[in-house]
Amino acid sequence: MIRRDSDLLTNLLLFSRALREEKVRVTIDNVLDAVKGVSLIDLQKKGDFYHLLRANFVSSKDEMDAFDRLFEQFWSFDDSTNPFLEKIADEEADALEEGEEPPSFEPQKEQPSTKDWADETGENGLKETKEVPAYSPDEVLQQRDFSHFRAEELEKVKDWVSILSKKVSTYLSRRWKKGGKGDHLDFRRSIRRSIKYGGEIMELKMKERKPKPLRLILVCDVSGSMDIYSQFFLRFMHGLQNHYPHCDTFAFSTRLSHITSIFKGRTFDQTVGLLSGKVLDWAGGTNIGAALHQLHQRYSDLLHPNRTLFLIFSDGWDRGETLLLDSEMKSLKRQVKKLIWLNPLLGNQNYQPLCKGMSTALPYVDHFLPYYNFSSLRKLDRLMSRI
Amino acid sequence: MFNSIEEVQQAMERHQYICERSLATVVYLALKLEKPLLLEGEAGVGKTEVAKVMTQALQRRLIRLQCYEGLDVTAALYEWNYPKQLLRIKIGESSRQPLESVDNIFSPEFLIQRPLMEAIQSESADQHIVLLIDEVDRSDEEFEAFLLEILSDFQITIPEIGTISARHRPLVIITSNRTREIHDALKRRCLYHWIDFPPFEKEYRIVTTKVPAIHETLARQICSFMQTVRGKDFYKKPGIAETLDWANALIQLHKDHLDRAAVEETLGCILKHFEDTKKMKETDLVSCLGALGEMG
């Protein structure tokens, strides 16, 4: 079944390179294990060969589609449908020599800037110096309002949002170091110390309990007026939900839906399909007070004064009762550590939070931030790194 | 030890685990290549069961590490036995032994072995190990980093003693429910396999194998019903574990076929979310039962 039996290693290397181009990251160890595996199976059975390669090269369900597609193309019998054949002839010689990093696997143009974010360790204050250079073509995109994007630009920004959400989740899961004075006896260090006193424990060494991780609650307004913006926020939410375990996500218009389980383990596009079925009534009005009330009733165990970070994403155009909104915001404020409100309209310089809903809610909000372009998302990122 | 994929598949079936050739292939490769096997899939599709079945099939000993948030080295790997160390110091003191003997308190004798250490240091040659690291997505990322060292070289470094290498590489099975992404480096060290919900025929075989007392019609109805339910939009789709629970429950209630009343009484076996139960009763039950009618 394999075109060049004498040259299986070459073919496997080429195949792994093709996979890398599809963003399935295959290491040289994976290839070597696959080669070892070949001697263990019967090559006449294409299915076994397929599973051998899949188990070695794929490491997530999301990569399976790309793998299946390439597998069919690469290892097919029919010469006319195999676009790799010419490549094999051309590149065979250098493929064997270079191993892990083929020259075709170069970062794409837009990557230098996004790579910087991924590389940042998240220490406070460092990020300012790592801003994307001003002449970068991406700069324009970063400043542009989400609602003014062309379709192909949209794709790029979508990737950024995913990367950033992953980065935020690493701040949140970071643990603090053990302090010198805590409430727990550190036996190990105490005994170590006692040796110099001939085994008599003279000094007690203490250790501090690691702080429990912050719980994150993200609530997204998906009513009609928010349409284009909430698509971006949903993507951000989806990224966080899949990278940070202590996270719960909700969407609301007139009523509230808990969408954590819809996000988990699904790709964003699958999620949107599911959401638009039952949660997203883009055309609907907004009732923030009622939505928060619902959240209080059903999900109050998620709220904790020291540990919950609460993010609301909404333009504040509320059609519900002001009194209800006021009382709900007041009690919410007491039940969470920080209340952050993101508003897409804040991008407009002339915007004043005068509309009824926003002015009612504002006194209870700890941080009021814009969310209308990618730059504002990075502001949020900076804020999160400080909390 | 097995010499072909067929042998693995047959052995698993002998131990009442019905599986596709694809799963048998990766298990076989995990054994032959001595690589850990990462199994992902929805809850209740039988990921953990693979480790249990392989333990029986290989006649090995199962060591299980259940992951949870905050799991750390002292709970997973080893811990020094502090009270014993203290006593040793005291004895040394009262018998006026020289101070050097204190050094010995950091020897294997004073080590408490936790699951991972136990798996690597299995004493006797005939007692091979299956190591199950269950629900790794629940553990913290720092713990993952630490698993990386162990799973790539099968060795543990203890500062006071040195490096301990595994005499026999255990079969390592790692499961994840995908509540979060596992770190890429860890995943790349493993063979990967996704276990899907079973198709009808497979599920039917599983039910009749695991619940031999079940009536054929009821088994068919249950499986067909579950296929329909999984096609619907629920928060938490029921797995094979739920199917088996349900089959057992229906037998206990002396049901020999499915009808509206029977399903409503036992709905708690398959749907575990309030919203799902509500949605089922209000909208989906009719169509799910309807699908049974078509089947005959």
C-alpha cells in the first residue's frame, strides 16, 4: 500500500511535514515511534496503519479532521489524486537530512507580534516594553473597531483573541510561592534544620497554604444591539473556558443561559452552532436585572467574596426594571471580589454612560473598560495580570 | 504478552470489554512501544475501564492515581516519613550514636511511597504494573509538568537518594474528560486515542454482555433509545455507563419493554442535569419513544 516501501522513513517524514503545515505538531520522536510501530503491525491492513499513525501523530480530537484529510491524500493508491507525489520526488533528498524543522515550517507574517504575547511570562510591568511595534501592519487592525472588519481580517483577529484568552488563563492559574510564616508546620524543613542542633528541633519552619485559585465568571450580553461585539467576546470566553478550569460562562438577553458545558471540549464553531439554536436570540431585548437575578438564584454557589472575578460584557441598554437592576448589582457587588464591566460603546470618544441601565449599574462596578477592538482586549489582559 | 492486535481485542472481549479494532491497535502499540496511552472521550464511554480490563487480561497489578485539583508530589510520588525520622534521631541520641547516623534518615527506609513511585519501583519481577492516571485534566498544570519527567524516562529523582529508574516499564493509561486542554508536551509523549459513543450494534453487544439477564427486545429498545438521546441537544449526553445503569434499573423494576411510564420513572439513570430532565419530559420524550416504534 505504501508507494515506496524501501523508503518508508522518507515518506513518514514528508507526511509529518505536511501535518505540521496543517498545524498538527508532530515531533521527530513521534515519527521514530511510528517507524518502530510499522514493524509491529501488518502493513497489508490499511486501517491498522492509519491507527498507528493517528495514535502517534495526533494528540487532540481537534487535529483529527486535518489528519484524516491528509492521510487520505498522502497514502492513497491513485497517483492522479496524490498531490504529494511531485513533492516527494523533489524534496526527498533534503527531507532526510533536516529532521525536525523543515524550512517550510516558518512562522507566518502575522506571527511575530502574537508570538510575543505568548512568550511573555506575565510579570507585571514587563508588557509595556513588548508592545507590538508601531509600524507593524497589524497595528491598524488592533485599533480598528470590531464592527468594521473585513472577512479575512476577522480570521486573523479571531486567532489573536484565542491566544490572548489562553494567556489570561495562565495568570489566573499561577500559584504564589510559599511564604516564611504560615500556619502549617513544614516538617521537612524543620528536620533539615534540626540536624545542626544534633537532632533537636529548635526552630520550627512553617509553610503557607497556597491560595485557592480565582473563580472566573463571564457573562455576555447577546441581545440584538451587541451582535457583532458579542461574537468576539464569546470567542474570548470560549478560549478561557477551555484553558482555565475555574471558569463559568453565561449568556443572556432577556433570560440567562449557563453555557459552560456547551463550550467545554468543543471547537468554537461547533459551539456557535449549538448556541444559536437555543441561547442566542440576537434580535431580543435586554433585561440585565432579571438575568442577574436568575444567576443569583441558581448559581449563587459560584459567587465568593474573596475568590470570584465577575465580568459582564454589555452595552447597558437595559429594557428591564431599574429597581431590580440596582438591587441585583448591589448584592452582586457584595458577593464577588471584583466586578468588571466591559462596554463596546466606550470606544466612542463622545460616549457617556447615561443610558438608564448603565448609569444604574456603574456605581457598583470596580473596573469599567472598553471592549470594541483588539487593543482594548489587551487592556483587559493587563488588568487581569494585576488582580 | 500479546503478539497481535487480534489477540488484544480477543483478550479484552474475554474480559467483557467490547471494543473496535482501533482501540485494540493503540493498546497493542502502547504495550509494544512502551508508551503511555492517552484516552480522551466523553464521560462514561469506558476510558477507565480499559485500564481495569487490561490489568485482568495481562494479569498485572493495577495502581490508580485519581487526579484532583491541588494534587502534588507528596500525594502522588513520595513523602518522607517524618515521625519515623524523628524517632530515629531520638534513638540515636539516647544510645549516643555518632551524628553521622542521622544521615541515614534520608534513606529509602524512611520513604513513604505514593502511587507513581510504587508503579516505578515495583519490587518483584513477576509483578508487572498497569498504571492508571485517571482524569488528568483535573490536576493542576504544574502537576502535568512533573508527570512529563516520569512518563518520558520512567524515572524519579529524589534529591537525598538519587535517581530511581523503573525496572519494568508499566503500561500507563491516562484518561481525560477534556474539561481543559492537556499540555502539548505531555500529549506528545503519549499515544492518543479518542473513544466515541458506541454505534448501535456495539452498544447492544455491550449491554447483552454486561447485563446477561436482559431480555433481547428490551436491550434493543434501550440501545436505540440511547442513540436517539445522544443525537439530541442535551448538556450532558449519557454514556455507556448510563446505559448499563439504566438496563440494570429496568430489570430491577421488572420491565420487559420501554414505554412512557417506564422511561419517566427511570429518567434519572440517564440524564443527570435538571435542565436536561426537564427538556426531555417536556419536548423530546415523544420523539425518542417514536423512534422506538419505527424500529418495531
